[in-house]
Amino acid sequence: MWRRRSASSKPNCRSCRTCCPAGKGPERSRRLERSRRRDGNDPSSTQPAGSAGPPARTGCRSIRSQRASPEADPAPRGPRHGDAAPRAGIEAGAGGGRVGAGIATRSANDTRECRRGRRAAGRMCRAYRKGRAGNRGPRFPAPAGHGARGEDIMNQQSRQNPTLFDLLGRCWQRPAPVTSASFDRQGGCVAFAAVDGTIALAPVAEAEGPESRIRVSGDLGQMRILPRTKPPAPLTAFAVQEDDAPLVMPFHDGGFLVRTGGGAVRRVSVQGESSEDFLGLGRPVLALDHAAQSGVTALSDGEGLCLLDQAANVIGRSRTTPVPTALKFSPDGRHLAGLGEDSLVIMALDGEVSVQRVVTLPSRPTGLAWNRQADRIACGLEIGGLSIVDVSLGRTDTILDFPAPVRELAWGVGGQLVASGAYRIAAWGADTEAASRALLTGHTGLILVEAVAAHPTRDLVAAGYADGRIVVARLGGRDELFVRPFGGAVTALAWSADGRHLAVGDAEGQAALITFPPQLFK
């Protein structure tokens, strides 16, 4: 039973409302057909050739047009309503055929087509209303970026494809770029220093470690890591000095030694509690380092070198020339290396501080690193290169032609040397001469390597690029594990002592701690 809809109501079938009078459908067409036959106006009668036939229209629309004005020819309809076939039948009838029979046949066919279209449109309308009511989604979802449903689809796609950094890393946002990352000696805390003079402490332990989120499928044995369900614990941040990046060194008894403003060195616990000044010189501290084996602290104040024991008592002084601007203890604690304006100073610590050797470098040094055997030192150069100094023999080997200054150096567990400042991970072996011992590691690209860190127990190296990419590669191998695909330029990388955690800092202020499960490195 058809019901007349008001003008403001929404029709179920737009096509039926257009082609049928007042949207009443084919039932009205049949009633009009029967009334004409009762009145004697049977359209099945034969007409002479050349006579004007009824207007050719589709289905019930043609009957409405014929009843209103037999001579009028309404505006043609599209082929969707069956216009082409009825028109051909009328033109054939004008030449002597039975036009009325053609009209009757067309009315029945168009009625069936109209009924099919109305049913299909009704199903789509009902599905549309259910989707708006929340029972189910629409048959055709909204495009991505248009409306809330499209945004949900985009969010679902991003959640379905997390990166390895999203699954393994914990991230915190700092208000300033991160300059360094350091683990304490016990490996339970990591300190992030920033250029605004603040330090942020993050605990290494977490409730949702990657090991607890690993799932292995029973049929294929494929391993997958589930994402975290809770945000990471917040950082413990505090200000040390203004407008200058603090120097942070791990202390042998736990916590950190921090250079503060005004020429003081302060000890900070892993909970962020600051003690009294460990040492106050009254002059700016240019360089600071701490030996974990002996507990000796070395610092340079611009006038000379000072050595302190565990109780902060002065045990040695030296008026070295030039004054070191960077200090580094050897792994065995028997030597101390310092960087001057364009030289490397090697000092022996046999009860007293004595200068053992002064090595002139090709340019201003940017950093230094001891190897594990404490017999060689690598120095980065500002002109783009590095120098390797043999401590016992006094021989210097220089490698130049780097595209950028070498600011980060690291020694691998097997004696390999890794450096930043190139378009790939620059590495060298330890057995042959420098000219022939290059290790092809990773892939060459167009982005500079800004930071490197050698794994403490494996032949692996972590590298951070200027575009934020972080990879882990095997020394001498071409394969790379992509940890982070993009982000701010990497400024700091540091492995924990057990090699399970990697601390990351970048130029956009992001501090991160990545935990690698043992199953990842086989």
C-alpha cells in the first residue's frame, strides 16, 4: 500500500518519485490503463500509417504524459529509465506497425524495472539510516580525511602498522634539544642532559617490558610484539645551570656527577636528589671525567688539571700546557687523555700526574675515545677526519676526506673503530693498516651519520642520522635493522652495560629509551 509523502519528507526511491506521478508507483499506471479500456480508449487498437502515436515515455510516466496532453512530448528521460527501447518501438509503429501493442509491452517492462530499482534504492536507504543511527557503518565508508569516520580509518591503519621504535621504545618530550645520554654504573637509571641546563632521569626498569609482550603463533612459530597499554613513567627533571648544557658523568658508587654553574661539581642520586657540592673551585669547569675502577675524578678549570679521590680530596695537580678542554680516563684507569687547541695530551697516573706524550693533530679535535685494551686513542677532527694514536709506540695514523666533522667515535668489542661524519657507518678493523682495513657496514645514502655507539658485548653498532633515522648494523655486514624511521637529528646514543638498552636523544628534544629483547639478536 503506497503512502503519499509530504514535500519535506525524504523519498525512499528518487527514481520512482521522478518517473511516477506523485511517487505512487506502477499501481497507478495499471489503474489508469484499466480506466481507459473501460471508456473505450483502448491503446491496443490499430492506427493508420503516418498517424501520430502516443508520446514515447518510460513506464508510468508515458501514461501520465498521454493523459495530460496527448500531443505533448515531455522532456526526454535518460537511458536509465528505458527510454531508448520504447522510442524505437514507436518509430517502427509509425511505419505501419501496431503502436498500441508496443506501448503496452513497454509499460509492463518499465514497471518491472522501476520495481527493481525501487527495491534496491530502499535497501540502500535503510542501510544509510542504520549507519546514521549507529547500528552499523554505511555501505561505503567516508574517504580518509573527510569526517570522523575517515579519521578513524586513518588511525586504525596507523595503529595496525607500528614501527619497531613504537614497540620497543619509551619516549619523553623535553623542552630543549638533548645533548647527552648516560647510564649509571648499576644500569638502573639513564640521565638526559639538555641545552637549557636541565637534567632528566628515567628508570630503566618498566612494568611492560618487551619480553612480557612477545607472542608466538602456534602454527607458524612467528614472533610478534604487542604494543604497550600504558604510558611510560614520567621523567624526574631538575635544573642545574642556565643556558648551558651540563656535564654528566656516572659515579662509581651510584648516581651521577654533574657540573653546575659557578665552578661546582655536585653529586645527584638516581632518584634526582642533589647532595652538597662535591667540589667547588670558584672557576668554570671546562672538562670532567670519573674513573669507575679507582673512583678518581679529574677536572680542568682553565688553569690546570686537578685529581680528586672518592672523598673529594685533592690528590694531584698539574699545570699542563695546553690546558685540556676534554678529559677521558683509560679503561684501566692508569692513563688520562686530554684535548687541547690542536693537540692530544697523554698523562700517566702513577701516584703523580705526569705528561707522557703530546701529539700534534692536523686540526682542532672534536672528541676522543680509548679502545678496550687502553693502548690506542682515536681523536675526531674538525676538518673532517680522525687520527689514531698508538700510546706505547707514539705513532699517529690519520684518515681524512670525511664530508663533515667527526664528532662521535666508538670502539667495538673486537677492536673495530666506528666514526660519524660520513654518509654511511664508517668502520675500520684492528688487524691491518688503516688504508686497507675499512669495513663496509650498512648502506650508503645521502644523509650524514651524526652519532654512533658500539655494542658492549656484540659486533653491533647503533647509528643515528641527521634525518632522525636510527639503525643497528653488524660491523662488516650490509644488513641494517631499522629501529626508528624518522624524527629529529640524533644527537646522543648510549648503550647500557649489558647491551639490552639504548638511550637516544635528538635535536627536537625527544628523549627515548629502547629495550631490545634477547630474541631480536641471535
